[in-house]
Amino acid sequence: MKVTSAEFVISAVGPKQYPTDGLPEIALVGRSNVGKSSLINKMLNRKALARTSSRPGKTQTLNYFRINHRLYFVDFPGYGYAKVAKSVKQQWGKMIESYLTDRKELRLVVQLVDIRHAPSKDDIAMYDWCKQIGLTTVVVATKGDKIARGRWQQHLKVIREQLQLRETDSMLVFSSETGQGRDELWGTILKYINT
Ligand code: GDP
């Protein structure tokens, strides 16, 4: 998709701050350092609209980006960051849970996992959670440029098996370095915001 406008709207700490214009929302989730900010910047053709790993896992907010006045990316706090206090983790859980469960505008969850590693417990828990709620997920294997293309399938197989990827969900390889997967991910997103 041609991105003609992309703007940061708000770091929301709760539902009262979520936009009220009814535009469809795409949630982006993944553990800290997985490459989420880099992916957002690449998708939006911006160098630094979403910040890259300065303070991993510290921001416990939902960050809204409005794109082409047509949809929102909702950037989730990175999970699985050991140094976050337990109380913060619990708060994180509540906000995320209510967003995922109640947010009518949510069309698709983009879940990022590092292509090099088997999914973590947190990755599996997040995926299972979305399935229980009945959300559709596209799993994005990040940092594709870090392993040889000939080994992608082998790594995707591990991710698919460990997550027990549902047939209705899809998976793709992404690289913020090369732009691999960008068009495919936009294709998937557009499919879900148009329905
Ligand atoms: P976040 O914490 O999930 O937002 O992760 P960042 O986007 O900040 O990325 C974490 C680190 O991984 C940074 O050093 C990025 O430069 C690097 N990184 C992210 N995506 C890619 C990628 O596609 N390829 C490579 N080689 N490095 C990446």
C-alpha cells in the first residue's frame, strides 16, 4: 500500500483515550527487541516514527498510529522483559486483556516472533489467548535477513509447530533491512480492514 500519511496519535493508558472515529485497528504484539518498532517504521516508510529499542518494555501504553486516515496501527508494549516490575506486568495484562477482548475496531493481530528462535512461553501464551478470544492472527517472523533464505522453511516449521498455528491464520517472513514481506503484510492487513 502507498502510505501517504502516517501520524502518531496517542500513547493510551486506557480505553478513555482510544480513538472514537471507528477506523479499523491492527494490533502489533511481540516481545521486546523482536523488531516491532523497525517493522512499523518500514511499513510506514518512516525512519523513526516508532522508536527503536531505547527502553525495551518500559512503555506500558498502547501507541496509536493513524495511516492514510483509513486505519490505525496499535503498537503494544513489548512483553517478556524481565526487569518490568510484577505490578506493572499485572497492569499490562489488564489493559491488554480488555483491549483484545472488548475492542470492536480490532480486525487483526500481527504477532511478531524472531525467525531465528523457537517461540517463547510468552509468545505461545499470547497466541493462545488470541485464539481463545477468536481473533485472527498473522504471525510475522522478523529479521529474515539474519538467516539464509534456504533455511527459512525449516525455521517457519518450528514456529508453526510450537504455536500450533491454526489453519485460518497465516505466517510470513519479514525484514526491516531488506523490505522482505512488506507488500505481503500490507496485503494481509488490507484484506482484514476491508471486511
Ligand atoms: P522492538 O523492541 O521490538 O521495537 O525492536 P526494534 O525494532 O527496536 O529492534 C531491535 C533490534 O533489532 C534493533 O537493534 C534493530 O536494529 C534490530 N532489527 C530489527 N529488525 C531487524 C531486521 O529485520 N533485520 C535486522 N538485521 N535487524 C533488525
